[in-house]
Amino acid sequence: MIVRDFNEIIKNERDRVVSDAQWSSVRMLLADDGMGFSFHITFLEPDSEHTFEYKNHFESVYCMQGKGSITDLATGETHEIHPGVMYALNEHDRHVLRAEEELVMACVFNPPVTGTEVHREDGSYALSEEA
């Protein structure tokens, strides 16, 4: 059984907290936990915009707090995001995520991330063996 306390991670396990210019992510489960997926709580700053395309990963995201939108760049379709909304990038969808207010999101990645990934220029993460 794996039990982790979010508050303890942000105080004592800073290696599990990853951040970029306008977001931060607390990595609750990583590849080395052996679960076959990783689980993160991610915070996106208000009035921020992010273009991502996870070519090597599937991601599912559940909004716990805040308001924003996601645009599928292949179709141009935009969906509102608010607490209770989930989206899944089941086709490695290139997308723009906009945070009107701080967004707090629960995210699951498959395959799991290691915690050391950084977004590449195209908005993707390399697979761990490519990193």
C-alpha cells in the first residue's frame, strides 16, 4: 500500500514538486511506484495559457477548482473547464489550456512520468528512455 500526504510532499519532498513558468505539479505517484500510471495535483496560474501535445502519453484531467477552457487544436472546438469537468487526451490531442482563475487539477498519466520530465518545444514529454 502506498500512502502519501500532499502537505508533507510540498514541505519535505521537494523533488516531487515540478514547476514551469506558470504552473506547478505535485507528483503523488511516479513511474518508480510501479502502478502503471502517475498521479499529480497540478496548479495553473490565473490568466495563463499553455500549449501541450503529449505524443507519448495519455492524460486524464479532473478540475477540482477554478475556471478556464481547453481548445482542441485539430478541431478548433473549445470546452469550458470548471470544478467537476474531466477531459481525457485519448488521441494525444494537441491542445491549448487556458486558466482564467487558478486551476487546480488532478491528472493521471499513462505511461507514468518519472518526475524529471520537462516539456519539450512541441509541448510533449519524452518517454523516460528518450529523456
